[in-house]
Amino acid sequence: MKRLYVALTLLLMLLAASIWNGWWIHQLTEEVAAGLEEAMVLVGREDWEGAAQATRRAREHWQKHGSLLRVLLRHSDADQVLLSFAVMEANLQWKKADQYAAANAQLVCLLRLLGGMERPALHNVL
Amino acid sequence: MFTIFVRTVILYVIIIVGFRLMGKRQVGELEPSELVLSLLIADLASVPMQEMGIPLHTGVIPILTLLSLVMILSVLTMKSVRLRALLCGKPSIIVREGQMDQREMSRNRLTVDELLEELRGQGITDLARVRYAVLETNGRLSVLPYAGEMPVSAQQMGVVGRETCLPLTLISDGRLLADNLHRRGLNHRWLEKMLAAHDCRHPSEVFLLTIDELGGIYFAKRASRGGKNA
């Protein structure tokens, strides 16, 4: 019976960890995406300084969990997010609103896809 | 490269521990569920081992999940006969009173050639000598010949044979196993005498020394560097 309890405990721990992982990544991607949407609004108002600050805050929030994200996500996905941030920040520096908007929309979409992919939902299982 | 090295070590340790938990069965005697598990684990481990872009947990989590499920199922199958039959299947009687059960053979997809091959492997060339042949759940064929076809035992002959005794290794490849020495109630003085009787001075000169429950000794000296036994 001891083996049964050990195995059941391990299984429940794995289940709990996978549910937490899905919830945490969804939360994080939503927070970062919200920051980017805020930056996009500021670009629309031509507040370049405010947009740069909002984008930097979003990147720093993402990078604060960089190590854990590289453990949990596919490395190519984690790298793609950082690459998109770099492109957006360059566009902000040169005040290219249209290119910033495209890069911003692409990153928001990528983040939402990443968040959605980890959620414990039937469509993800199937 | 370092990543691959460390990952390989981690995955290897997990797999070894996992297979150790599965028990001592040989690969050839795996139940269907155990065979599936072995194949899955091998495949799951190889992906994160080779591909650095994939996080390690994509291999570790499914392996741990599978091992947990196997442990749970193994405990449950010990408790429930019905579940055991469902997961491991039931033995099938292929030959009964010298007659092949063709329906059972068909159900198990066992051809006549395969049956005869299995019987030949067990030294039986005539089906009429077989009382029962049972296809076990691990795929092996157990053959029970008629009583008249079975080898005569010492008991049937009225002969009192010497009981088989379990030998205990005292020296293995030059290394003294002191625990086994004490388990047999022996001491170092006895060992020194034994070594001297075989022209040895130190356990490192001995390749194998065993002693059974009745005091029967097997002594093999270590081969010299030239390859010849001393």
C-alpha cells in the first residue's frame, strides 16, 4: 500500500504542478499583453515616451521570470518573445508607428497563444 | 553540449530508478502493459536528450506520470483479479489432452508453425505427448507432458539425493565479503587457513571463494597477468 500512496501522491503533485503552470503562464502572458496594449494606445496618441516606458515595463515583467519561462516554455517560444520586444523597442526609438503596431499586435497574439496553449482545456488536450 | 550531457545523466537516472521500481523481470518476460511502458519511456527520454530547444520537463513529466500509473496499476492488479485479467490478459490453453484448440490459437493469433517451434524448443516433437500447452500472459508457452512422458524424479526412483545448498560468496574477484563470512559463522582465522591451504596469502589472490550451507567449498585462484590460472 505504501507504493500506492507514493505513486498517488506523485501523480497528484504532477497534476497540481501542471494546473499551476497553466494558470501562472496564462496570468503572466495576460499581464504582459495588457501592458503592450496600453503601450499601443499611447503610440496612437503619439506619446512616444509613455509607450517606451510601458513597453519596457512589459519586457522587464517578462524577463523577471526569464529563467523559469525557459524551463517551462519551448526555448524557441521564449526567444521569440524577447526578439519581438527588441523589434518593438527599436521601432519606438525611431518612432515608426505602423511598424510598432504590427510588431505589438504580433507579440500580443503570440503571448495569448502561449497562455492559451498551457491552459487545462479540452481543446488543448485534443 | 553541457546541457545535453546533464540532461542525459538526469534522464538516465530517472529511467534506471523507474525500471528498478518495475521489478526484476527480464525484458523477454514483460507483460503487454510493461512492454508498452518501456517503449514509451525510451521514446520520451530520447527527445529532450537530443533536442536542446525542448524543456527537460517535457520528457520528465510524462515519464514520471507513466511510472506513477504503472505503480498504481501494479498495486491494484495485485488486489483485484478482475483488473489483472483485464490488463494482463488470461493464460490460454492451446493444447488440451494432445488436441490443439484451434479457436484459442486463432484468438491468440498463434500459427501451427509457431506452436510446433515452441514445442521443439522444449524438446517435444510429438504433439500427442503434450497433455496441456498453455500460452502465458507474457507470451511464453508452458508445456505439461503426460505423466508417462515426464522424466523420472529421484523420489519416484526411491533415491535420496543430496539437497541443493545455497552457496554464499566469501571472496569475489579479490574482494572479501566480510558480511557473508560472518553470516556463515566463520572468522578471519578460518579464512587465513583456507587461503594457506590453497597457497594464497591474501584475498586479492582469489577469484572466487564460495561456501554452501553444508560447508562445501568452491575455490578458484585469480589468473596471473599472463592469463593462466595460478
